[in-house]
Amino acid sequence: MVTVYGMSSSGNCYKVRLLLEQLRSPYHWIEVDTRSGETRSREFLARNANGRVPVLEFEPGQYLAESDAILFYLAEGTAFWPAGRRARAEVLQWLFFEQYSHEPYIAVARYICVMLPAGHERRQELPRLHERGAQALAVMEAHLRQRSCFVDEAYSIADIALYAYTHAAGEGGFDLAPYASIRAWIERVQSQPGFVPMPSVAAP
């Protein structure tokens, strides 16, 4: 049984939990509140020197960090990771898109809006985050107009990775009403076998 160190309300951690649930794979979850400073402790840094969650302990004392790398590790040999060379590359393409063009804006806006005080100075970042996040949503919307899933009409870790923060984009001030294809895709993800929702952000 693998162990996951994660914060339940984090989209990056939720990706891992969602895949494990949909794989029906047993796991042990250890809750880590990143706001507590625990991820900077010597004990945690021994698991991940970057001091972030999620971290997967796949064998005793053997750890893997970075959410999308963990998705790849867990999906290998399953229906969530396609067999074809081109399809695998396209899944990776969307995982890279999620981490570089999507998560830095949509997830960060959510963090500022739900985890920081209303008058926090970082709210000045929101106009830029909303502009860049909207660009990412537009790319997704255009891609999904003729597709049910992101790669080869088959639900994969590309969908899991992008769903995590997209479905919660409203918490960061994004309006998903103009994105009909994304909203339909969100419903399809939520109808997948083994789906579990992402917990709400807990009070600090």
C-alpha cells in the first residue's frame, strides 16, 4: 500500500487521491497542512527537499514528488495511460500545459482568494492571473468543442490533472459560464466511476 502526504484541499494533491480512488487502489493518506510550516521541517524535507506536497511513498523510505510525475507513476499499465506513442505524448503535452500555462494562474488565484485575508497585498496580482488564466481556459475550451476528453476520446490522467483546479476556478474569481465545453467536460469527469470530490479549504 502506498502512502500519500498531502493537503486535501490542494488541487495538486487531489489529483493523486482522485486517481487512486478511480484505480480502486488502497492507499494511506497523511494530511499535511502546508500553512503550518510542516513541509519545511527536517523530517518532511527528507521526503521531498523541495518542501511541497504531494509526496508519494511507494515503498518504505522511497519517495516521489511532483503531482503529475506521481500520476504518471500510478497510471503506468492502466487505462489512464494510453498505449500508443502519440497518445502518450499528447497526455504529457497536456500535463505540461497544466503545470506551466494553467496551474500558475488558476490555482494561484484560488490560493489568494480563499487562503489569504481579504485585504492581503497579493490581491493586486489577481487582474494578471485572471487574464492569463482566461487564456488557458480558452485553449481548453477550443480543444474540447469537438472532444469528450483531452486525448483520443479516452479519460486519462490528462483529464484528472486539468480537472483538479479547473472545476474550482470559480473560487479564484473565474467565471466558467462562457465555457460551455469545459462545463460539459467537468460533468463528464464527475460521472466517471470512482469519482470523489475535492474537499473544501479548511479554516487555518
